Amino acid sequence: REMELDLRRAFASSEFELHYQPLIDVASDKISGFEALLRWPHPEKGMISPAEFIPLAEEIGLIVPLGEWVLRDACNEAAKWPSEIKVAVNLSPVQFRSRNLVQVVISALANSGLAPKRLELEITESVFLAETEANLAILHQLRELGVSISLDDFGTGYSSLSYLRSFPFDKIKIDRSFVKDLAKRSDCGAIVRAISGLGRSLNITTTAEGVETTEQLDWLRAEGCNEVQGFLFSGARPAAEVGQLLFRFG
Ligand code: G
Ligand code: G
Ligand code: MN
Ligand code: NA
């Protein structure tokens, strides 16, 4: 498979980059952190989206070393930022199968000097679909390190509510599909309102993804959503631009 070889070659020659998208605290209107998002600037094909290469990287197991690189690079980068700014890193369920995930996180924190409370790990509910007990044990070990755990793409799966009962998540990220039609569809509004209320009752931070308009932002603020992320502020930008983003939205 051509793409498989290409992925392995790209990893071996350090072709991947992390870009950073701001997370904005609604109450203060300031950046509270950045989500690290993988980018593959392909020498011939141009920028390739993670949506295209992560499924293959998971299939061939490359996501384990690639995910380790992501963790280390994101922690090293965040260690240079002001100390109140956090970094969020996406974890693949395949990384949980590798069995040394906790050691990799400990090592990434120790080598970078990043305080554990500044690292947020984002998982999707697919982490619970197989090896639920083993993965829950890993999540508890991670949380004991002092890092926080976010449930990503919330609302898009099958039974998200049951996962809130099985693990004390620090944050819920409301999938952008609900934010998209906030103004147009009352059902999306009702769903976002319900998730915000749920977060408030359970003492879990709520972050809305895919915020593109001030209308959406006003609506989310009124509903008590804690944090927003989206093109209204900025898409993911190279690490070198984090300073400028902090200047604009800091
Ligand atoms: O940035 P973008 O919207 O193109 O990301 C597409 C998808 O790829 C998102 O679902 C995002 O969670 C995922 N993704 C981006 N970076 C990483 C990463 O470092 N690790 C994993 N496992 N997924 C990532
Ligand atoms: O699944 P995850 O939430 O980790 O992926 C984030 C994805 O959402 C990235 O691919 C990122 O580029 C994309 N994204 C971020 N902000 C916006 C936005 O405001 N609108 C849209 N359509 N996509 C966004
Ligand atoms: Mn995410
Ligand atoms: Na998401």
C-alpha cells in the first residue's frame, strides 16, 4: 500500500507538524489553552488532513510512536508558554492498547518540565468500546498524575451519558455538529443547552467546538458554556504563531 509506506517514511523523516488552535474561556474572553492538532505537509501532495491519515496510522500501529511524538512535542512546546496556558492532546484508542501510555505521559511531562495540571488529554468514547476495564484503569492512572481528561466529540456516539457515570471527566467537548446549526435549528439549541446544564450539575467544564459566528458565541455564553473553540477566533496555527495568538486573545 502506497500510503502506508509514505506514512512510515514521513514519520521516519520527521515530516509531521503540530499546529495549535486556541481554546477561549468565555467568562474572561481570553485564551485558556491550545489544542494540538497533527498536520502532514506532504512534499508532493500538499497538506494532508489527519482525518485522512490517522485511520491508516491506527490500522498499521504507527499511531503508537506517532502519538508518543505528539505528546512529547506538545509538552515541550507548552513548557515555553505562560504558565497559566494549557495544552490539549488527542489520544487514539489504539494508544491505550500499547500498554505503556502512562509511562509515555510521565516521561513527556518529566522531560519537558510541564506541570501535569497543564496537560489535557482528549479521548473519544471509542476508548470504551473495547477493553473497557483495562482502559478505565489507564484513565484513572493518568488522572492520578494530575493531568485532566476530556471527552471529545460529545454527543456523536451511541450512549455518551453512560460514560459520564463510569469516569469523572474534567471536560466535555460538545461536537461541532451541534454548534453549527444553533441559530437555525431549535433542536441543536436544546441539545447544547442540555449538555451545558449537565456539565454544570456534574461540575464538568463544557467546551463548544466549531464556533464560527458571534451569534453562536453569544448563544453559548447565555447558556453557560465555559469555553469555545473555532474559526471565529482562529483555526490551528503553527507553533511559531502561538505568541501572536496570545497577544491577540490573551
Ligand atoms: O484538525 P482536524 O480537524 O483536521 O482534525 C481531524 C481529526 O483528527 C480530529 O478528529 C482530531 O481529533 C484528529 N486529530 C488531530 N490531531 C490528532 C492527534 O495528534 N492524535 C489523534 N489521535 N487524533 C488527532
Ligand atoms: O475531533 P477534534 O475536535 O479533535 O477535531 C477538531 C477538528 O475541527 C480539526 O480538524 C479542526 O481543524 C476542526 N475545526 C476547528 N475549528 C473549527 C470550526 O470553527 N469550524 C469547522 N468547520 N471546523 C473546525
Ligand atoms: Mn479534539
Ligand atoms: Na472534537
